[in-house]
Amino acid sequence: MAEIQPVRGWRYNDDLGQRIDDYVSPLFDVVSAKQREALYRNPLNSIHLSVPRGQDAAGAALARLTEWQQQGILRQDALPGIYVYYQYFRLPGNPQREYCRKGFMCHIRAYDWADEVVLRHENTLPASVNDRAELLARTQFQTSATHGLYRDDDFELERYLDEAILDPLYQTEEDYQGARDVLAVIQDARVIQRFQQVLAERQVILADGHHRYEGSLAYRQARELASEGQATGREAWNYHLMYLTNAAADDLRILPTHRLLLELPGGLSNAEFLARLELYFTVVPKDDAYDLPELIAGKPWAFGLYLDGQAYKLRLRPEVHGQLSWPLTPEVKALDLTVLHFFVLEKVLGIVSIDAQRQWPGVAYVRNFPECLTRVDRGEARAALITNEVTMDEVERVCHSGAVMPPKSTFFYPKTIGGFLFTSIRDDEHTHAFTAGF
């Protein structure tokens, strides 16, 4: 199945690594405009490589990368390795427990979706894919790892990860999302080969980074075409930087993404909205809106509704589920968010079809539950629909069915950070004698 390879990582030099918090950055698709401007003010922050700006943004990134390499700001490790990456974090509402998501970064062959080795769970936007592909083509440098999931119920690799993390290369005090990130490396050839053997028996589900992964696919396909059949398959551009974590781990967290209705189409009144909902859902008023997440937790096809200062618990009437007529797999039809999008957005609000809903400006996706209530109270939105998180089991079942989930279904937390580890896919990257053994 999945072929992985060790990498000779590029990292900030030892002096800068002692202040690594100053140089890491959020991923390109989650960094806010305010964060971006603050990070740009640091001339050495990794955002200049991952989200460059200017008329020729990719060219600016290449010029800066070349300068940083020549000045020793970034240095390449002498030996290839697998880079251990732990993230320690706490969740809102449960500050007492510290979680630790364990994983490792390496190169994985950039498989086409049709190969069914790397599986996706969401669709991408062509413009974002093209942006990532152009940046990769110009710099031949990968600035942040995408996040992949493999399943190993025996947790065989964790003992190697736990041993390596005792000798970290560097760590953040606290990243932008409040997590503590720790990086270490494994350079033992015997251990690396065992990692390869374990992954060779498994598929990988892409959790985060679909646009960056498809950017790598586009670049690989372009290089293959340019090679006119002379490519060996071992060239560095065949590979993609990925952070791999075990889907069987308890500390793999997926947070819910709520739906904020910015408007009710057609001048629909609150009373009419509730009346239409009652055709499909049991609608029960509740005293305290802040109880909604607890009231729906673990219940299938259950949602919270906050409308004009009043909270409601919604639950789909089981007998109406058969009306869900979208041409989807049974695994996707069973999802809470499919139910929400079909019965609320299409049947109640009249936003017909998945494509129309993707383009409808009347819905916003918000992860912060209190923010949903606040925005309704301020009149910035008409209503908030509170959802449960998607489970890892649901993600796996959908991916293995060959389908994708509704938009904004998953928010794997915490996000990986940019600037912790870079890798090159230049043509000379696979010439190292150590690498030839893999």
C-alpha cells in the first residue's frame, strides 16, 4: 500500500531553533488576515515561504528561500530520518486534561486518488490547488506537512516515537492555537525500515491538506509529462511531505463545525421557519442555549437551534430519513451533516442541490459555539445550527466507501504548524548514500 521514505529535513538553524515560536506559522488555509499581517512583520517567519505575497508571490518565495539557505538561516540535516512530531493540547470545556497527539513526518509517494492508497474525504477548490501547485513548482520546497491517518490497533510504532521524543530537536512554548509542539528525529535505519513495513500494509486517509496534496499531484504529473517516459519513479518530485498519525489513538480529536444562517431566504419568518422544521424534526424548546451541545451529544441526527434568543433541540423523525434523495452512498446519507444539509438547507430553506449550497452566501461555518450564539444575539445572523462532531469511525467508513463528506465536515484539532520542518523535492534529493538503502 503506502510507500514512505525518510527525508533530510531543512530546519531553522540551532540558534533560531531556540526561539522557534517566532518563526512558525498557521497553515495557509487557516491563517487569518490579522495573523498574516503580524507574521509578515518578522522577516524570518515561515509565512514568507508558505503564504508569500506580491505580484509574483511564488518568485518572491523562491528568492527568499535561496537567501535563507545561502545565509544558513535554514540548514539541511546531514542524515535522512523520520521526524517525530507530538502536539500537547487541551480542549475548550475540559482544561484539566492534556491530550497528546503522536505522529511522525516523512515523505509519502504522491498517489493518484484512483490508486486508492491515499483516500480523501472532501473535495477541493481548483483555484487553491493551482496556487499550491505553482508555489511548489517554483520553489521545489514543501513548507508544511499535510495530515494523514493510518490505522494500527497494535500501536507498534508508538514505542519508537516515545523513545525519540525524549531527545527533542526543539519545541514551541505555545503555538497560535495554544498547543505545545515538539519535534524529534529517528535516524536508525532498522527502525525506519520497520516504519516502512507497517505503512506498506495500510491505506492512508487524508485528514487535512487536500489542496496541498493535490498540488503535489499536479506537480508530479507535470514532471512525468516533461520526462517523456524517462522518469524512474524514484525522483524526489514523486513524493509529498506528510504528518502521519494513528487513527486508533484516543488523542485524535475532531471538533464540530456549526452552521450559522446569515439569512432566511424568501423573507421567511421565524414562525414559518419553525413550522417547516416540524415537518421533518421534533422541535423541543430548551431553557438554556449553552446546554445545547450536551443535549445533542452522541445522539444521531440531533441538532441545536438558536433562533431569536430561544434555544431548541431538533431531532430528525426517523421515518422521514428515507426521503433523502441525493445520490449518495449509504455511509454519507447516514451522516448528521448530510441530514442537516438536505432537510434544513434544501427542504426547509429551498437551497436545492449540494452545489447550490456550496455557493450560497447565506451560510457561514463557525467552530466556536459561544460565537454562534453571540452573532445571533447581535443580529449578525438569523439562526445558529449546532452540530455534533464527526467521529473517526464515520470518516473511515465514508472514505473506504469511495465517497466524500459534506463541506466543512471535519476539523481535526490541533492543526499542524508551518515552519517546523521543511523538505526539498529537488532532483538531487535522492542521491544521498543513506537514502539509497530505502
